[in-house]
Amino acid sequence: MAPSEATTRVLEAFGFTFPPVGIAVITYALLGDPVFAINKLIGFRMYGGLRTALRRLYLLCNCFFFAFALGALIFGCSLPPPGPDGATHVCAARPLHGRMCLASVATIALAYLLMTMVDRLAVPFLCIEARVGFVAGWRSRFVEATASGVMWLALGHADASSVALAVVLGARRALGSALRKPLAQLALRIVKLVPLVHAGRVLSTDAECSHVQRQMAIAVLGTALVL
């Protein structure tokens, strides 16, 4: 199935914007926590009840948005369009050629990148470092930056592995907002089976999958495992 003109433009836009997005996420990772220390100080001086209410509202909004986007992704990408030759094996199917699938994956990619930036202000201000997906520290920021970069690159290549990574990113944000850390980590380990299964299928069909598809599957799997 050939992509529509609008779908092609969206996928090309992700490819064209990868360099500036890469610079943005690298800058995000390199900016140290002392740069945003004032937010933590203001948060500690805020009235406790107000801070708790704002924290719950922030987590609730994240949970609902990413849960809805994840539901749309599962519905829209469950039956991927076949390849141009009608083939439906893992490397021939083109899930991103479907408008709803592409819209949901692109929404998660954009929202995850945006909320990662917003977290630099909100996490110390609301004191939610203990939640899964709401990070502090340069190592954790580097992992978040890598996840956004790989997500953007996979979409730029219109690769099906971007769907698997979007499932992990959306679930990570929704579960981290709704559940305490031990339960969220347990549920996320189950979700990570999606990129694991996808990578296994891609790597087991060398004759049908291109070198780029195998590379992207490995990159997505590695990113998902370190999140």
C-alpha cells in the first residue's frame, strides 16, 4: 500500500527535523540540575496542600493524555497496511502508512519530547523524581534524550519499529503517572516485550528485512531496555 501525499509529507518532516531535534535533546541532557535549582527552592517554599494538588493534577493530565494516545495507537496500528507488493510479513507491512497509526505514533513522539522538556521545570518544582518516567540527574536525562532521538530517527525512516518504541514511551509515561514505582516498573517490563518480540521477528527474517530495518530494530530494543 502506497502512502498518501499527506502521510509522505509528515514522515519526511520527521526526517528533515532530526538534526535540530538532536541538538535540542543533547542540550537538554547537558544542562545541569543547578540551572533549574530555583524551581526546587520555590517548590519547597510553596504551601504543601497547593503543591500536592498541582502534583496530582500534573500526573493526572499526563496519565489521561498518554493513555488515550496509547489506546489510539493500539487501535490504529493493529492491522498495518500491506507492503507495495501485497506482502504482510513483519518487514513488508507499513503501519505508518495508515493515517490513524501515523497520527497516534507522531503524537506520542511529539508529546514525549515536549513533556521531557517541561519536566526540567515541573519535576523539581513538584518533587516527583520518585515516579517512573519523571527523571532527574544527567544519566537519566541522557537516556530520555536518546529515547526521543531514536524515536525521531525511526519515524524519519518510516520504520515499523517506531510503533514498538511509541508503545513503550506512551506506557512508561501513563504508568509512571498512575502507579507507584514498583508496580510501574513491573508493568513496564511486560510492555517491553513488544520491542523484544518485534526485534526477534526482524532479526529472524534476514532475507526479507533490509539492513536499515535490522539496525532500527536493534536500536529501538536497546533504547527500550535501558528506559
